[in-house]
Amino acid sequence: MDPLTAVLAFFVPLVHISGLYCAYQAITHTRTAQGAVAWAVSLVTLPYFALPLYLVFGRRKFVGYIESRRAGDLALHHIGSNLKLALEEHRSELSETWPPHAAIEELARLRFSRGNRVKLLKDGQATFESIFAGFDQAQEYILAQFFIIEEDGLGLEFQRRLIERAEAGVRVYLLFDEVGCIGLSRGYIAKLRAAGVLVRPFHTRRGLRNRFQINFRNHRKVVVIDGRVAFVGGLNVGDEYLGLDPDLGPWRDTHARYEGPVATCVQLSFVEDWYWASRAIPELNWDPEPCSGVGTDILALPSGPADALDTAGLFYVHAINSAQQRVWISSPYFVPDDRVLGALQLAALRGIDVRILLPQKADHYPIYLSSFAYIRPLVDVGVKIYRYQPGFLHQKVLLVDDQVGVVGTANLDNRSFRLNFEITMVAVDRGFAGEVEAMLREDLAHSKEVPATDLESRGVLFRFLVNLSRLAAPVQ
């Protein structure tokens, strides 16, 4: 037998056996029956094509993350348990003011805390001025985590300030996503490490079973200062987030600054990610400290593909179903699953004021195309959809009635609901909700309402591309 024949005799059966095994995995673990059938048929009939795709895109659960929390001396478990006990002193009483809070607390495995202060940060200038001021005020440590860090003007300023604080004796921890930061040079990271900054990639491919899973991403954008102050929102580190991209124009985004016990909860989310990336737990302040005076009731809701439930998606469904007067949502990407789509339709049919604010411009064209497929099913039942005109809209904001304002990192799409690690900050406070309403009203004033016939009015090729893009909705 010649060498080529020998290789084929080994390789061909291996591919087909692997295809059969993965087809079994798809049948037993894929979320929907349609997805299971599609994977199983393709893996059996076209294994040479389908097997590489399944290895990258097939799984919906991130393996090993939960187990890592339970490893060693269970230090993370002790931290989480002790934090829950410490937060009991600052626990919110929302049973009468907002009864839907109970299910969200169960999703978060944490409670709403009182004694917090929150400040909206509109757009990049305000956000990074506040974050950099936080860096300057840090006494003990800085925790920073971003999906994207660009090696441009803002990225170099971010690097300089972290180095400055590290050289001043402040402990600095930086966590980044390898996919989002694929363009970040080794020199950029080496310079941070040389100054004493502890830098880690998130390691989405850690472990044999995650080796090919570049589909999972850590999409969180978090900064924590001394366990007292936290920043969470839509902005990454790059010049485009300051509105300096000539193609996308002015960048519309929202972050928020949180002070009080909830900052410690954000810190817990960071530490769980840091432990996955480094197998180390930094020594941090775990004593929640409330703000003086009347505070805001806030909960930090981390979510991701390691969760037993689809945390982010269930939160949105519950929030929409709980609305009594209105649901306003702003998201750069709009690829809702059937649950969210149905919840939005039912809310409109109940007479709820449902408004969805999307960008007019696109930075990821396939996702932009997919959003057109959902316009008519929503507008026909009374949902109002708007497209923001001045530049690219990237904020992830939710307003429910007159008392719940939400700022986070999760988009309204399947990727954020099932494939990304995200964090969502839920504030129950009429004052803050009023600020969110005013901000969204200003955004709506710079937007155009989308008619139900928006897709039908476009050309045949565009409509075909919309339907083709929608086929990829599960990984968008």
C-alpha cells in the first residue's frame, strides 16, 4: 500500500466516525430541534465540510468555567458566599415597589442592594474622562476588562495611564478577549507587563474541549476601582469610540459609573473571569460600602455560555413581560430569538409603548441585514422601530416603565444571549429611569421611524441578502 492510500485509509474513516459522534452530540445537546436536525444531517452526509464548522460553532455551552470556580480550595466559592452574607445588610426591599425583581435576583444569584449611586456617561469623551479620573483616585488596585483594545490614540493613552498607576504602587489587573484584541501587538502587552501591570487574555480556548471554540467571547467592558467604584457599559478602548472613525461618524454610546455595594458585585464577576484566565485570585476589598444619603437599588447581572440558563435572554423576556406602560430598547444589533420576539409582540398587543432604537449605519453588515427580517412582524402589531441618523449607535440600554433603567454590555441578539460573557446593570429608581428616558428621547429626536414596508420597498438582491443573513442568526 502506497503512503497516500495508507493516509486516506486512516483519514476517511476517522472523519466519518467523528462526524457520526458529533451528530450524536448535536442531537443530544443542540438547543432547538431545527438546529439539531441541520447539524446532524450535514455531519453525516457532508462531514468534510460540516465537521470543522461544528468544532468552531457547534457548541452552545462553554466547558470548564463553572468547574474552575470549584477547583482547589474553593476560594471563589467562599468569596461569593461571604459577599452574599455581607450584602444582606444592604439588601433592597423591592417586593412592593417592583415585584419582578425576585426572578432577576435568582438569575443573578445575587440580590439588589441599596445605598448605591449611579451616573450616566454619554459617549466616549465623558466615559473615559470619568474612567481616567477613577484611575487617578485609585489607592489600592484597578481591575480593567475590555472586549476590544485598539493600539491607537485612546489605546496608547489607556496604556500610559495604567503604567503610571502601576509605577505609583497601585496594583493593576488587565483582562482582554483574544478575538476582540486580535490586532493588539505583543509590544503593547510587553510594555504593560514590564511596568508591573498583570495582563491576561481571557483564554476562551483553554482546555481540550474548548480548543477550537473561538465562537465564545468575553464581551464585558468593566473597570473597578478599589472595590468601591465600577464602570460598566458599551464602550471599548479605541478611537472609534470617541467618534473618530470617518466612516461611522459620531459614535453614540452609553456607559455608567456605579458606586456602592453593587461595585463589589461587579468585582466578583471580574474575579471569576480572572480566575479562569490565570488560576489566581487577587487580594481585593470585599467589604461593601454604601454611599451616604439616599441611594439607588441596583443589581449586577453577569451572564454567559457557562450559565445553566440563558440568563441574558431570560432577563429581557422577563423585563418586557413585566412592563405596565412602556419598554424602550436601544441596541446596535437586533437579531432577537423567538422568545424575545414574542415578548415584544405581546407587549405591544397589551398596549405597552414598545420602541426599539437601532443604528442607521452598519459596522457589521450581515447583522445589520438580519435586523430587517424582524421589522414587519413587530411593526404590524404596534412596535415602533427607529433608526438613529447622525452616526453609529452602539449603546445597550433598556427602559421599563418609569422606574427601571438598564445599562450593560449585552446586545439584543443571539450572540449576547448565548455565546458571549456579558454583564447587565439593573437599576430600580425613578430618578435614574428619568435620566435614561431623557437620554433616549434625545436619541429618538435624531432618529427616523421605520415603516412596516421597509424591507419590501427595497430591491430583490437586498431582500435575498436579508433572508440569507438571517440563516446565520444563531451565531450573530
